[in-house]
Amino acid sequence: MPATATTIDVSHLSKSFGPVDAVSDLSFVVEPGSVTGFLGPNGAGKTTTLRMLLGLVNPSSGLATFGGVGYRDLPSPLETVGTALEASSFHPGRTARNHLKVYTTATGIDPGRIDRVLKQVGIDAYADRRVGGYSLGMRQRLGLAFALLGDPRVLVLDEPINGLDPEGIRWIRGFLRELAAEGRTVLVSSHLLSEVQQSVDRAIIITRGRLVYDGTLSGLEFTARVVVDAPDRAALHSALLAAGARVDVSEGGLVVKELDGAAIGAIAHRAGVPLSLLAEQQEGLESAFLELTGTEPEPAPGVHRHGAHAAPAEGDAS
């Protein structure tokens, strides 16, 4: 059980690799007691951010700290921050127990923690089996065991659900919530919102190294869109575009985002265009995520986008 709560503080963090801006002026705070998802498409800059947070990459500017202290300056890093960045970074000839023993010996952590964390993540029965024979899911659990070895106040986990089977996904979702309920600060990265939406309380979303959303999932989910139509659809379309609306044209009508029904009705009324359809809808979490990150699928045949400003994500030089 962590003795004191510790926040993760990222302030105006930037990193450039030559001409490529992998992370640009990124700021957010991760609070204890809940699971925070660090989300974005592949190449968004998530791994570079986590590596700066953990002192593995030097930022071009800005700070990333744990309760105001940089990772390299923590007196007992493994007892403050538990990390799981790669499920494959284990010596295949070592057993799980021996792998963890290397770290308890090097850091002075109580070796009694080894059996405790192996049981906590559900692989104690395989503790003396060589890691080379482990499945991906078992290696993910061993990575979590390492992260928990120092009983840390903060956990930083990079794609912990990647490659797990449905049973493993259910287990880790519950496990992350248990850790947060103990008062720990839990930051989980993923490139798919659908993988973590049942386990995170809050989402920090980046794309092309920049923050595009920081808030609760409920705030992300209820993104309104309105389907509207008129006998004179062309006149309605022109009036909406003139008012600065973002409009998609489909066979069923005009799809308008970022304006509610009342605003659209007022625009039509001022333009003298009678409406034949005005229906508000709610987009799902995944649709909102794709819209924010600029990775939504191409419109289906018959739908033409007007005024869209999303662009494909660039690669992350990490």
C-alpha cells in the first residue's frame, strides 16, 4: 500500500528529433485514486512522452515529474514509480522468480515481495518456469509484477492490454481499478480507446504530439451531431456553411457537428429556409476519439466531407 499519494505532472513538455516534433508543448496532471488513459493513434507521441517522464529521453524543453521530482532524482525510484513498457524485455532463459530477484538484489527491496507480486498478478504457479516459454499474456503479467515490486505509489503502463485474450483483458481491467482504489496514481497508454474504455476514469488524448482532450469519458462521449434536411437542401447547405458550420452531405440529409438543434433551427429561420428534418444524435466514444485524433475512416460512398480539418497522424520518432 503506497504511503502517500503522488501526482504525475507534465508541464510544457516538448521533444524534437531533428526536424520532427514528436511532442509539442504538452501539459497535463494525473491524479491519484483513478485510472487515467493516455491515448492516441500509433505515432502520436505517447511512447516518447513516457520515456521523457521516466528519464529515458531528455526533453527539448519542459518538465515531467512525480510530485514535483524528476524520475532521475527520486531517492527510491522503484518504490515511487512502477513501470511496464515492454512485455518482451525479459531474458528467455531466466525464470520469473529469478528475473525479479535481480532487481530486489540491485535495489535492496525486500525479496519477500517477489512471491507476493507473482501471486498478485496470478502467475505464482509458473514462477520457476523459464520466461522463454511464457505466452504474451503471461509476459504482460510478469511486467506488472515487476512494476509492483517496490509497492509503488505510481504506475506507468505502456499498452498493457496489447495482445491479451478476452480473459486477460477482463482481469487487467479489474486489476487496474483495484490499484487505483488503493490510492495509487495509474497511467495507462493505448492507441485504442475501445481497449481501455471500461477501465479508465479519465482520458488524456494526444495526436501529432499535441493535447487534444483532457477530461472524463462522459465528457468525451456525448458529442452531439444533428441530421437536418429541407425541401431546398442546397439553400440550407449554403446557409449552414455561411454560418461556419461543419457539414457532411449524405443521402439522408445534412449532418452537422458542433452545433445543437436550436442553433441550426435559428440559422435556417434567418435564411428563410423551412426544415423537413431536425434530429439530434449522440456519437459513441470511439467515434469521438477518432474525430479528435484525425484518424476516422474515410466517409462511405455517397458522403462528401466539407470543412473537415482533420489530418492523418504523422510518425512518432521514438
